Amino acid sequence: MGEAVECEGLTHVKFNVDEQLHAFIVNGGEILAYGTCLKSRH
């Protein structure tokens, strides 16, 4: 299990990850996650 699951709140100098995730969802994108990873991180 890696940090990729914890992308919410991620900051980067060049990319606003939260904004990009929101735009992806608003435009019909679907984010899938592995159940074990979700359970371990609540």
C-alpha cells in the first residue's frame, strides 16, 4: 500500500491536485479505490 491512495490534500508547486480531482469528478470521472487501502486509512 503506497501513498498514491492519499492524494486528497496533496500539494505540488505546479499542479493543484485537489482542483484537478474536483474537475475530473464534475466532468463525469470516476475514481476507484481498493477496499483494503480504504479500510486501513478510514
